[in-house]
Amino acid sequence: MNNNKHMIKLTSKTLLVAFSIMLFNVKAQDANSNTFSLQQAIDYAYKNSPNYLNAQNDVLMAKYKRKEVLGIAMPQLNANVDFKDFERIPTSVLPNFVSPAVYGGLVAAGAAPYDPAKLTSAAYDPIAAQFGTKYQLSGTASASLLVFSADYLVGLKATKEYISLMNINVSRSKSDLVSQVSKAYYSVLVNKERIKLLEANIVKLEKLLNDTKAFNKQGFVEQIDVDRLEVAYNNLTTEKEKIERLISLSENLLKFQMGHTGKEKLTLTDSLIVSENTPVDASKITATQRSEYQMLEVQQRLNTINVKRLKFGYLPTLVAYGSLGYSGQRSDTKFFNKQNNWYPTALIGGTLSLNLFDGLQRHYKIQQAKLDFKKGENNLKNLQLAIELEGASAAVNYNNAVSSLQVQKRNLDLAKNIYDVSQKKYQQGVGSNLEVINAQASLKESETNYFNAIYDMLVYKIDYQKAIGTLVK
């Protein structure tokens, strides 16, 4: 008995520990839900970006459209039930060819023989008669089948091309999404690196300012030296506040591109590593790798299909059909009484439709479709030229950005060295306060130029990869 109690206690503790571990993992996952590397941010955008999701939905819609068109060639079955309650039975007017003396098909004794010449007389007025019953119920089942239609065959092929078009549109949306998320991600990283350097400069300048204030109290430096350093210090802190607000704006932009709706701040795990980048060659540009070019190619195939569709319109269309129905006519509503009869109706048939002459409408529609095809060829050529120009421009911008980054990195190193030297000279009493301030201003400008060069290089690299169609594989 004691052993059982001990086992129950042990099991309870085990379950409690397991539950605690699960709860900890859930909390850890929640804590990390806003932590993203660049690839994780892109993957998140694939699942949450409204524009990208709409592009995927367009593919599904195109597939459903194809299935809808396929349904046209399947048997079409219909059924209907019709019930009528005649408050007044319809009246039919019949010509009266019989003398009023005739009743029940018998001629009364002494009646005058039938005389056609007297049809206009009052004795031969038309007879108003009512046929039918008060209640009528009918049920009909019908079926039809499209045996041959050139429009259908061409339209079915068009739906296949339309699916291809939507798939290419997904690739284009994917490329745009990767570009937008990457640029926004790099913007946050660059601004965070800028603020790190600013904070380090603020710490240095604050120490120098405090030391100068102490020297001023002892009479070793003038008040103007303190004021100059304080102005420089205030400028740096103001610059830091601006960048902090810029980081917040950059994060909001990143959230927007990702489709992230949370209000919590994002934690970015990638670091800003600038590797050696070599110049690129603009001759690597191939227009056929671009999704925009591929979409126009599909559009051209659709234009070709449209010409065929209009030409095939001269061919006949054949539809087979059949129907079976039963009707009942009653003076009361007891339609399903076994003593009452149902009257069947059945038919089968086919319809062959052929357009013999339409005033040359179709002929001129074909001419318009051919011109659409020629316009498509011109659009393809124009797009190829535009892609080559865009690629060449992107290559030049990227190469310039790589060269500028190398120069700005060198300038930053020099500015750091100048600032350190001027600060040491001032602390040793062999340099001026103004020299330190000028060196600090040059350092801040060099840092700004350096980070701008980094961001430009990263952005132009993305633009170049997008231009040559290699951004998304």
C-alpha cells in the first residue's frame, strides 16, 4: 500500500516536472517569436505578407477556373418540378363550323344542312371553351452533352497558360518581397550600428567635457573651451535621438514588409558583416531569367491562342440532349392516387450550330487579335531592352557603391586616428580644444558616410541580383 502511494507521489511529481518543462518551452517560444534572422524574416513574410498571399490565391483561382472549364465538356444534368393551380382555367376560342342545332354530334330533326356561305352569321359565332384541369403537376429530367466545340478546346488550352502566368506572378511577387524585406532589415542593422558608434563617441566626448570642466574650475582652460565641447556633446546626443527614432521607423517598415502585426519590438539576430565585394559584369544579364519577361512570353502564347479561337469559330458546334418528363392533371390535389394516370413525355435530339455569315465580324476580330500579337512582340523587345538597361545601371551603381565603401572605410579609419591623436594632444596640453571639436565633427561625418556607403552597397547588390533574375532561386 505504501509502495503504491509512493509511486503515485512519484508519478505526480514527474507529471508536474514535465508540465513545467512544457510551460517553459512555450514561454521561451513566445519570447523568441519576435526574434528574426534575415532568412527567418523572409520566411515569415512568405506566410504573412498580404500581397504575396494574394498572388498565391491567384494561382488557386486559376486552377479552379480550369476545372470550371473542364466541367463544360461533362454531361449537364437538370431536373425541375412544376406545379400549377389555375384559379381560372385558360380559355381557348374555337371556330364554330356546326349549327347550333347540332348537339352531341347529332343533327336535330328539321335542321338546315351545313352551309359554308352562312359562316358569318350569328348562328356560327366562335365557341369559347376551357380545356384542362384546375391542378397540374409535371416533373422533367434533362441531360445535354457538348460533343464538339472548337472554342472549348482552345479555351481549355488558354486556362493552362493562365495557370503558368499566375505561377510566374508568384515568382515576381516573391522576388519583390525578398527585396523589400532585405532592404528594410539592412536599414535597421545599419542604424543600430550607427547608434553604437555614436554612443561610443558620446562616452568619449562626455569624459573630455567633464575633464575640461574640471580644468576650467582650476583655471587651466577658458570657459569657451567648455562651451565648444558642450555644443559638440549636445549635437551628438541630438543625433542619437534622431537615429533612435529612425530605428523605430525602420522597424515599423520591416514589420510592414513582413506582414507582422505585433506591437512588440523585433530582435534581429544577423550582424552587419561587410565582406569583400568585387565588381560585377553587366554582360551577365539575361532577360529570359526575369519573371516580367516570362509573363510577357505567356501573354504572347495567350495571344496566339486567341487568334486560333477566333479562326476555329468558323467550325460548327454540336450538342446532344435528351429529356424525360411526366405530367399529371387533376381536378383535386390527389396527384399520387394510384387510380390517376401520369402522362410521360420523352425526347432525344442534337443541335448543330454553324455560323454561315456574320457580316465579316469574326474576320475583323481575327485581324485585331493578330495586331495584339504583333504588339506583344514589340512589348517583348522593349522589355528586353529595358531589362538590359536596368541591369547595366544596377551593375554600375553596385560597382560604384563598392568603390565608395572602400574609400569611406579608409576615411573612417583616418578620421578615428585624427580624433584620437587630437584628443591625446589636448589632454597633454599641446593641442587646442578647437582641434578636438573639428576632429570629432569630421569623425561623425565619416561615420555617417561609411554607413550610408554600406547601406547603398547592400541595396544596390539586391537591385543587381533582382535585375539579373538571381535574387530568388
